[in-house]
Amino acid sequence: MNENISRLMDGEVDANEVDAVCTALKRQDAMAIWTCYHVIGDAMRGTGAPRAGFAESFAERFAAEPTVLAPSRQHSSRIATWSWAIAATLAAVTVVGWTASSLLGDTPAAVAKAGEATAVNAARVRASTIPADYLMAHQEYSPAAAIQGVGPYLRAVATQGDRP
Amino acid sequence: MPTRVAVDPRCAGPLAGYSRPGRKRGGPFLVLAPAAWVLFTLASSARADDASQWVARVAQAARQLNYVGTIVYQQGARVETSRLTHLSDNGREYEKLVNLDGPAREVVRALGEVRIYYPDAKIVRVEPRTFRNAFPSLSAEQQKSLTQYYNFRLVAGERVGGHAADIAVFEPKDGLRYGHRFWADTETSLLLKARVINERGEVVEQFAFTDLTVNAKVDPPMVEPTWAAVPPDWTVKEASAGDVAPNDTGWAVTRIPPGFTKIMEGFRQLRGRRDPVAHLVFSDGLVAISVFVEPYTTAPAPTGMKHQGGLNVYSVRQDDFLVTVLGEAPGATVRLIGNSVSHR
């Protein structure tokens, strides 16, 4: 489990494992390890850990906050929960996508692509040049390339992927 | 939106949408199961034939016909236009691709060699490429995985570049591969348009002929490079032999997505590398994923993910080696493979 937590923090967990790892995280001891690793990481990067007792004092102040009373929605709370969860997920993807794309300084397509990549690791995806040697060596084995005839060379000469 | 999220195959694991008859338990069903199974098997092998025959026919048309046309290539928000001329002369293929936008580029394929001219940089790349693995040569296993991992269907009737086209749809049954749509000329089977679609139904990459003359009169000069001889002040970047002697490289992929089988393994010499590079290729019958392993040099190689259109590349350092995975598959798939490369 410790290894999985570490991998999750590093963005090394594959999309199909994420659910399982996150579920496991809900355990108290797992949460402690998660916190511990973050503190270690902060210390190593020299980005100061919060002062002792931060969590307790935060919890206290949070509990003291006045509760906001709002009229409840008409439709089933189950549906509401679902749609909120979905909206939150989409928002997260969009935010990370935009962050990644602003780093790339790129097009809406790059945003879409970056959004896709969030399942993997947004920060590491760069829309950039594919090494031509690898590309050339690869494409003669690709059935899709064979169907397309010269099609794959369009990729090679598309100026974005251009590097003689 | 909610429905799209709900059907996102990524959320449901590698075998999402993968149903087989014979899972239910029940009295009459037990009796009928063998018959149903036979029918199912027959139907699925018929589909596998359809799919692989279609793929073979289209690949063959691309090689054997003479044609001239304009291709629009779109990758994300980028659009580029090129002029393509193809000549098949007694089984020998000649092809010339000239881009019409941006800096001039020319790709000329003749007799198993591809030359890419970059006049602005005064560089010619020479690639010994033969497409020797080209169709029709799908193994039985690949033919099977074509329909085992994709829903294949043919849809009639649409026009592309003034030609009536049939559409072949390959919809992935899991989130580990992209969807593909191919439009082929109803009359000649020549590919008119191709589209790669990601797990959210977005077009990742596509190309299409906007005009095309099939069975055109193509004279040899039309497929010759603009530069008959390479100008003396140009640099020729020549790749070493493209052939890879099949060989055990000592490397293995422990977590290969279902349906992908190894179609090649060997060492190849890449430009600028002292040591040979191990090259393994896996294919599911429609796309391929290459794994390259080479000694990690002191110059730090860029690691992480990259993409270009429907291609994803993932590089990762493994001790003294650099692993690079490249393929027409989603980033997650390429990454999964990259992280599971190990010494046998």
C-alpha cells in the first residue's frame, strides 16, 4: 500500500488502478502515510511544513464556522450527488487541462489532449516533436500506416513534428 | 454530458463493454448454450474475416492504383494541405507528397526508399523503408483481435472528395485503444479519409482527400523529386539499413494490453547512436506500438509523455537504460507498456 501511495503522489498510478488505490486511501492508517509522505516531500523541497497542531486548530475553527442554511433541492439528493460528482470531475479535468495548456501555450486541441492526459499525468504531456528516427522505424510495422499509404508521412512533415 | 461521462470506457477498466453470451445461469439456457456458442463463434469469425479482408483490400488499393489528389491533414486545431501523386508501375511503387502550406517539404518514396527534403534547412533525410510488413499479412491472431477488441461495422453511403465512400468503423471495446473510421472509395477501395477518435469521442487526427483522380495518368517525372541530384551544400542524413534481424533482445513487456501480440523483435541501428537499439513491436491488428530500449547516455534524454495527433510517446529511464514507447494508442496505454518493460 505504501508503494501505491507513493506512486499515486508521483502520478505513477495507471488509470485503471486509480479507483482501487483511492478506495484504499480511505483507511485511517493509509491517510496517515499519505500525510506523512507529503510532509517528507515538503521538508525535502524546503517548502516548510505547517506548524504543529495545524490540523487540530483548523478543525476547531472550521467547526466554529456558522452553518449556512439553504433551501434543499426538489429532486432526489442521490441524483444531485451524482451530478455534483460529475461536475466536479469535469471541472478538475478542465482546470488541469487549462493549467497544462497554459504551460504549453497551446491550442484548444492541446487542451483537449491535455484533458485526456490528466488520466495519466497532465504535467508531463507535451505537444511536441516526436523523434523522427523512432517514428520512421515504427511506422512501417503499423497496420494503420499500411492502410493509409503515405498518410503517416503527413505526420513526419506536419510542421509541428518537423525536425529534419 | 452525464451520459458521456457514464460511458467513458476509461472508467470501466480494460474489458469494459466486453460481453459474452454464456454468462447467465438458467435451465433452458444450459441446453441452448452450446448452440449459442457455436453461432456466436461463427458470427464472430465471419466478422473477423470481414474486417481483415476490408483492411487488406484497402491497403492493396493504396499500393496498386495510380492516383493524384489533394490531402487535408488535421491534427487538433492544425490543418495542413498536401499534394499526393502515386504511381504503381509493374508492382513497383513511386509516390510523391508535397506540402502546400508552411515551409516546403517533399516526401518521395521510390523502390523501398523514402527521401524527405527540407529545402529551408538544406537537409535530405534518406530512410530505407519498404513497408515490407504491409498488408495483406495479418496473422490469424491479429485477425481475431481485430474483432475481439473492436466493434467492426461497415456503413454505406457518404461522399468524400467527390467520390462515393463506404465507411469502416472500428470502435474499441476498451479504453486502451483509439477508435478508427476509414472512408474507402466504393468503386476502387482506395482510402479517401481516415479519422482517429479518442475515448471521449473527439477527433484526435484525420486526413481526407479534397480532390482525387483515381486511375489517373501518372508519368514517372510526376513522382520524381524536385531536386534530381542533391545540391552540394545540402546535408544528407542517411539512416542505416532499415532491416532488423529478428533477435531476442532480452527485454520483455510484462503488462501488454489484451489483444496486442508481438510481431517483431530485434536490434536496429539508429542515427547518432553508438549502440544498437532494441526494438519490439506489438500490434492488435489495426495499430502498432513500438518499444525502444537503449543505453541511457550522460546527456539527459527528455522523459515523460509526448503526443502528436494520434501518436503518443512515453519515455522513461530504467537504471542504465532509456525506454521509449511509441504508438497509435492513448497515452495511458503507451505509458502502461513503458512502465512494464523489464529484463527477461
